[in-house]
Amino acid sequence: MKPEEKARQKIDQLLETAGWKLQEYAQLNLSVGLGVVIKEFPLKTGHADYMLFIDSKAAGVIEAKPEGSTLGGVDYQSRKYIDGFPEKIPHYQLPLPFAYESTGSETYFRDLRDPEPCSRPLFAFHTPEGLRKWLDQKDTLRARLRNMPPLITTGLRNCQIDAITKLEESFYDARPRALIQMASGAGKTFTAISFVYRLLKFADAQRVLFLVDRRTLGKQT
């Protein structure tokens, strides 16, 4: 089996595991489920490897690459199918909002509705229900992170104010990874709870993982 065939076999399995219905273009029937994936969907710009439909409307594409390929720098290939999607076919928006590149072993994703769309790795494809929920929201999470209200500083120490402010500046700049270093006794737990609260309340974050290194700290929080 060729590397590209292996990749597509794995991608098919991953999509089915995520709840998508896979079809060939010749057997196109968008009414079989909430999420339908059409293989080799013909467009003026070429054949999209996988076209994603949610509720019978186009929502995104997947560009399949041979197993072992490097996905960095290939996002332009999925983008040409997104930009070349015809207006006459039912869709959520143009350009289509969701773009994936995958080898079956590695998958990257971009939400084109983000203020500054950038690829990020995934462990699995999103479910149709998950993407549908995002489509029903006015803004993406990264857009909401850019519209956080000013921090109310009453009761906070200067170091706590600085930590929360710098973290939210990092989110605003689309830099989701940050390290906060505070001295012992500076109020690290209260700082963490404060910005988690802001993420939940103002950015509508659905889940926040808070790891602790001591059982007593877990009970405290």
C-alpha cells in the first residue's frame, strides 16, 4: 500500500471514530447524518480530498498528505479549496471556516474565523456536533479572548495583577502558551483561580484543566 493510501485509510478511520459519515462523490447523500464527509469533492481549483458538510452545508476541508510527510507549510493547499468553493453550493460562510491537514498519524487544524488563523495540532478530528456548536457561536474562543473586560484589581497584589494582565496579553496576541513564575507566598493559587474565573465568565471557555502537585492544594481549590 502506498504512503498516501495508508494515510487515507487512517484518516477514514479517524473520521468514522469522530462520528462522521463517509461517502464517495458519486453516492452523495447529505441527509444520512449531521456530519457527512465527501471524498474527492470536485472544485474548479481541483479535487478536495475530503469536504466536510454539517447539516447539509459545507463547513470545511481536509487535505490528505502521504504518511511521513511534514505538515508545516502545506496549509496553502487546503486554503485553495476553501477559497475556491462555489457560492451556489449551500455553505456556512465563505471562505469555509474549517481547514485540516492530515497524514492520519498527524493532524493540523485552523479555524479561519479566528482573528489571526494559525495551525495547531490535534489528537483527533472534531465531531460534527462540536463543529456545529462552534458555528452557532457568534465569535471563536480566540476572538473572545481579545474582548476580555478590564481586570478589577481590588484585593489583588501588584504581582497578581501583573501575572493576570500579562497572561491575557499573551492570549490576545495568539500566544496560548505562557509560564507564570511567582515567589512562594505570593498568592499563586488565588491568581490561577482569578484568571480561570475570567476565562469561564468572559471568554466562555468550556473546560479548564487545573493540575495540582499536592492533594491538599486540590482540596483547597
